[in-house]
Amino acid sequence: MGVRKLQVLSRITETGLVGIVRTDNSSQASRIVEACAEGGAGAIEITFTVPGAAGVIEELAQRYPGEQIALGAGTVLDPETARIAILAGAQFIVSPSLNTATARLCNRYQIPYLPGAGTIREIVEAMESGADIIKIFPGETLGPAFVKAARAPLPQASLMPTGGVSIDNAAEWIMAGSVALGVGGSLTAGAQTGDFKSITALTSRFIAAIREARGKIVRGNAAR
């Protein structure tokens, strides 16, 4: 595994938070990223539903060095879109479901690939395709119990729930065994009213909640 790939995966798992930017305004997307960065986010995903997503990624990649923020592309459905995103500066690729051609392309260029999965079979297929972290999606339907259940037969699986993750249940997802959390609307809602400071504050709260939950896991393991 390439050094750069390891660094990107480390950025994702270190803080445990991937801020997901999904908006119909490219300038608003940039401001959301800035707010998340100020709150300490280590990884941010720009979805390809954002108008001019490739241009937004390119501009942000120049503004934020890779060692500061791992900048990714989301809602990537095919290898063509993945290659556009990578050329624009995306450091990781996220898909709602596994696309084996996209997995091969990401592996070819040593770019972390995070495909969505909603069953044990899909998780295994994603791992067999070389996925580095598997997005548990839709999280609001599956819930933390699914992550805990999946980790029993697949303790080697690195799982990141997306959808339905909020500050109120962040700790529960981590305690269930998630390596990171993908958070979109519940984190970035303030952008709709121009309240970007709330995004910065909430980002910090998410990171603190994740850190605290991880601490409980460590203490629990030490007590055994």
C-alpha cells in the first residue's frame, strides 16, 4: 500500500469524522468545507451531486494541503467519474454501492475506495474488491446494531456508517465498532441559513464525542 494512501486513510480514521458536503451551490460547498476545517475535520467528501463538483474539488485541493484535510469525492457511480475526481485532486472516492470497475481504477492509482454496503454479502464483496473502508448505507435504516452484528463474523471489516448519523447517536455508532462516521445533513444544516459557525461548532462536538466513545472502548477492553 502506498504511503500517500496510508496517510489519507489515517486522516479519515484519526478524527473519525468525514463531513459530507451535498448542496446545490458550489460557493456554499466551499464555505461548508471551510467551516468543517475550522472545526477540526480531517476528511471531507464533496458529492458529485454538487454543481461543478470537479471544479470545487480542484479549487479546494489547492487551498487545503493533503496533510491538513483528506479531500474526497462522493456519489461516484462509475470509473469515469472517479478518474475525473482524482485528476481534480480527490484523495479518496466514495460510492453508494460497490462498482468493481471503480474499485479497480482506485486500486490502480492507490486511491482509497469507500463503497456502500447494506448486507453482509455486500460487505464481503467490497472487501474482496479491495475496498479500504466500507460505507454502511443507508445508516438510518440499518442502525448501529447492524454494525455490531456485522463485526461479529467480520472483525476485520472497517465500517463507516453514512445516513442517520447525528451528534446524539455518534457515540453509539462508534461503540458498535465503526472506524469513522460519514455525516452530512445533520452537520451542515446551518449552511441553509448562512450559519456556518454552527457547522464549525458541531464539527468539534462530533470529534469530541468520537474521541470520548473510543476512550470508553479502550477502558472497557483494559478492564477485561
